[in-house]
Amino acid sequence: MFKLMSVAVLIFALPLIVSAAASPALPKGYQTWQKSERKIVTDKNSLFYGVHYIYADKKAFKGYQAGNRFAEGSTIVVEYFNIKEGSSSDGPKNMVVLMRKDKHRKETGGWLFAGYGADGKPSGMDPVGTCFGCHQKDAGQREFVISTIKDFKR
Ligand code: HEC
């Protein structure tokens, strides 16, 4: 009986654990972290068309300062906004992405990658197919983090 119950618990709990691990909740208060310059991509053919800001927690900022060498747990969040034509302010937020250094994520270079909608809810993007390829190509020599300390206000 006990055995059966634990099997049932496992079967029901497992998908929950897996999906929670795939996309953790966005960290609270990340908007108070070290913030990058306002970055704007005006090429409409680019995936990054729009305005974005990068936020680095304490560990991640130290990692940037060390020339992109990041300690376990370092967390980086990027917020994306639409461009408001003819205005210097930002349009509505359209996406949030996160990277957290996690040695268990071997298939994505030791980083957890996760995507969120404007509401902060996980958007279920595939970290291997959607995220890692690009980061691997552009930042294979920088621990897969493309931005550098130069992107931050100091
Ligand atoms: C088409 C290539 C591409 C894809 C796909 C991509 N990224 Fe990026 N990502 C970039 C570039 C380029 C930057 C640097 C932006 C800058 O310098 O302002 C970046 C920056 C980031 C950063 C800030 C840290 C860094 O590396 O500079 C995070 C976090 C991030 N991306 C997460 C993700 C996640 C999560 C996904 C998948 C949902 C994803 N990215 C998909 C190209 C990509």
C-alpha cells in the first residue's frame, strides 16, 4: 500500500517538479539590481527589435566585472519593450528572459534559460532549441553571456 501510494505521488508530482524547475518564478525585486544602459534595436528584421534593459544580481555583476566569469547562482534578467514611434519613452513591455548559472543544466552550458510573457508568467520557450544555440554561437568564449560590463552604467 505504501509503495503504491508513493508511486502515485511520484507520477503526479513529477511533471509539476519538472515544469517548475524548467521555468522558475521571476526573482522578486530584480528591478532593483544593477541595470544596463537603455539598449535599442531599430532593425525591424531583428529578433531584438525594440528596447531592452539587462538586470544583473550581485553575483552576476561581479561576474561581469571579472570579464564574464560567473559564480554558480548568478542571475541575469532582460526586459523587452516595444518602441513608441516619435517618442523617447518606451512602449509596453513584451517579453522577459532569464539566465541563472546552474551546473545541472549541462545541455545548455551550465545555465538555466527561461522565457516569460510581459505578465511575468513562463512562456514555455524551449531553452535548448530557442535560446542556447544563439548564445553558444555568439558567446562561447564568454560563458555564453553575450553582454559585458561595458553595457552597464557605472
Ligand atoms: C537570435 C539569438 C538569440 C536567441 C535565440 C536568444 N538570445 Fe538571449 N541574447 C542574445 C543577444 C544578442 C543578447 C545581448 C543583448 C545585449 O547585448 O544587449 C542576449 C542577451 C540575453 C541575456 C542577458 C545576458 C547576456 O547573455 O547578455 C539573457 C538573460 C538572455 N539573452 C536570455 C535568453 C533566453 C532565456 C532565450 C530563449 C528564450 C534567449 N536569450 C534567446 C541573443 C539571443
